[in-house]
Amino acid sequence: MTAPLRVGLVGYGLAGSVFHAPLIAASEDLVLAAVTTGNPERAAEARAAHPGVRVAARPEELWERGASADLDLVVVASPNKTHVAVATAALEAGLPVVVDKPLAGTAAEARALAALAEERGLLLSVFQNRRWDADFLTLRRLLDEGALGKVQRFESRFERWRPQPKGGWRESGAPEEIGGLLYDLGSHVVDQALVLFGPVVSVYAESDVRRPGAEADDDTFLALTHANGVRSHLYVSATAAQLGPRFRVLGQGAGFVKYGLDPQEADLREGLRPEPGAAWGVEPERLWGRIGAGESPLTGGGIPVESLPGDYPAYYAAVAAAVRGTGENPVTAHEAAAALDVLEAARRSAHEGRVVPL
């Protein structure tokens, strides 16, 4: 039998402790061998949650003095501003790498990382877990089946009601932190739009700082025109007092409307874990989307569409196969760079108040 791949996890904040560590630990193909954090409380949490894990204070300890021989994969879940430097160092040490989104602050940096990985013959993958949300998987199936006819407009919302800023680097206005919702939630909705409808030819955006005391964008809208003619309207907000539909997709034959978020993040935050043979990522019937034409789903229009189960574990299963050479990279750095092209254009559009061509 093939031994599980040994994973070193850089960072044990929200991304590391809630998403990556649990999904790595739940995988039969992976084992969490090491975690890096300079925070003593987080180090204690990592040891308690993952008995036997090695904890290092600095990422470099994972590959200094030949330590990289003890690892098969590095996962970068540290703050955004560190992604490029840490991923570069790990690749130069000869280790395959997974990086949480956004891969980098610019598309140029992302493509430079991709070139380095290709030069070294190493995997470089980006954790875009929302491709494995229940609603997104369901929508992809409907589109593959042609259930909506030719799609004309795609609306996607990732909205929250957080009237008080929480602080921290994610809400920092310092450019080097790569904070704000455009690069946080925007990375998800843009990636999904590109997966569904392909390349973008122009971008218009409105980006605001709404909350008193906030520094970074907390209410942003993007309008994308795809090369195939589909228009995507994407909303990310921390100031939405009433949440809109997660998806509203309008085709020539029918529309699909879906409310509510995939349950996997909430379950992971509650300490639930995917287990072989057990239900995971299953949405309750009340959250299923509806497909139909001519009437709002809120007044009974359309028919319910059972949501496919969400499947975040599928990402790491695919990563393990790619490292072993038996499968494809589930999210490439070039795909991440294409999304960053859109995010950079959106930032420019919002600043200059104009449509930016790509």
C-alpha cells in the first residue's frame, strides 16, 4: 500500500486550523506531519487537535538542514502577504506546494511562481475550495445538462452582515497585507465565474469602505463580460443587512436561484470532520435551489433541485494524486493568475471609475 504523503502546514490561524488541518487529517492519502506557528496558544491548539504533530516556529524550519526529506508536500495557509515568499522558498527546497487563495497579490507574481514550479518539475496548486461547494457543483451539473439553455447572466453573491470590523490583517488597509473583500471573498466568486463561463474581456467594479473605522473594502461589486457573451455580476459584502441569493443564473430557457451558503465551513468551524462512508456537505431541503421560468422562487415558482453534496475533501484527494503523478492538478497557478488579472482590473476600475478591458 502507498504510504500517506507527509504534509507540512505553514500557518495555524483561521485557514490553517479550520480548513487545511482538518481536511488533511481526514484524508487517507495525507498525514499532517508538521505545523508552523509563532503563536504559543496556536501551537498548543495544534498539538491538542493533532497528537504527534511537529510544531515549528518558522516556515524555514520545515526545509532547513535537510528537514525537507521528512515532508512530501507544503501547504501555505499563512497571511496573504507571505504567500509568495513562503511558496518560493518551499519550491526552491524541492517541495510540492499548495497555497491558500489568493496565490499572490498580482498576476505577474502568480505567473512567476508557476514558472518556478514548472522549472523544478513540482506541483503548485491553489486552494480554491469553493469549487467544491454543494451549490456550485449543482449549478455545474445543470449547465452541463443544458437545463437553463444558453446562459445570459450569472449573479453570484457572497454576502455577510458584520457591521463592526473585526480588525486584523484581513481588514487592514495597508497595501502589502492584500486585505479587503475584493481579494478575500472576491477570489472565490471570480474563480467560480471563470470556471463556469471562461475568459473575461472587460471588468467594471465599484468598491467601498462602508463601516466606521474600517480600512479596507467591505462592499464591492464586479461586472464581468465574458468572451462568450455571458455577463457576470458578482457581489461581496460585509455590510449586507439582507442577504441576496447565493446564485441567480438566467438562461434563455430557464433560471436557477439558490439561497444560503454551503454547510461545510460551518461544520468545520463546529469541529465536525469528514469521515469515510459518512454523509458530508449535505444541504437540507429548505436550502435547495429552484429552477423554472416566469415566477420568483420565493412565491413558489419553479421546482426544487436537490443539491449535490459539497466535497472539500475531493480537493486534497486530487492534490495527493497529482503529487504522485496519477492525476491532474485540481487548481493550477495559471488559473489563479487569470483570476488575479480580473481582481487587478477590478481594483483599477473602482479607482478610476471606468470599464477596464482585458
